[in-house]
Amino acid sequence: MNIPTITSIENALQIYYKYSEIGNNEINVLFGKLSSATLAKLKKVVKAEMDNQNKFSYGRNKINTKIAYNVWGIDITDLEERRNKLRSLDLQ
């Protein structure tokens, strides 16, 4: 599955640290407006990994944020380093 590009480092970090579980609204902020089919595909692969790890969500339409980022290949440590570098160069 092709994973969309994040809209911004700040959005990705804020969502990761603010929400233990995410749904369609947060995913649309993370990646930009997506079709319902794309949202379903993104969530499906995360739910499969959640099942593998025996993790359950509180909301029927929610997925675990940490697992989602791992499945989607979003590296929080890398994003934090990039944000900090941009700030040190006064580019953000």
C-alpha cells in the first residue's frame, strides 16, 4: 500500500503526542484530505497489526496511534530531529 506524505512535521508530532488513538479526522490532518476508501485501507493495515499485538481500541473506528505510525513508517525520532534542526537554523 502506498502511504501518503504527511502534511507537516508539526502536524505529525502534535497528533502523535496528543492522541493515543486516531480516527478519520486526525488521519486527514496528518495526510491531507483522503477518500473514504483510502482511509479504510490505511486503517485496515493498522488494525491487522493491532490484532497481531493483541491491542484493542476504545473507539470502534479508532486505531492505536503508535502502531499506526510504525505501520505507516512515520519515524517520530527522525521528525523531532528534523524539526529541531529547522529551528536551530531559524527556518521554522
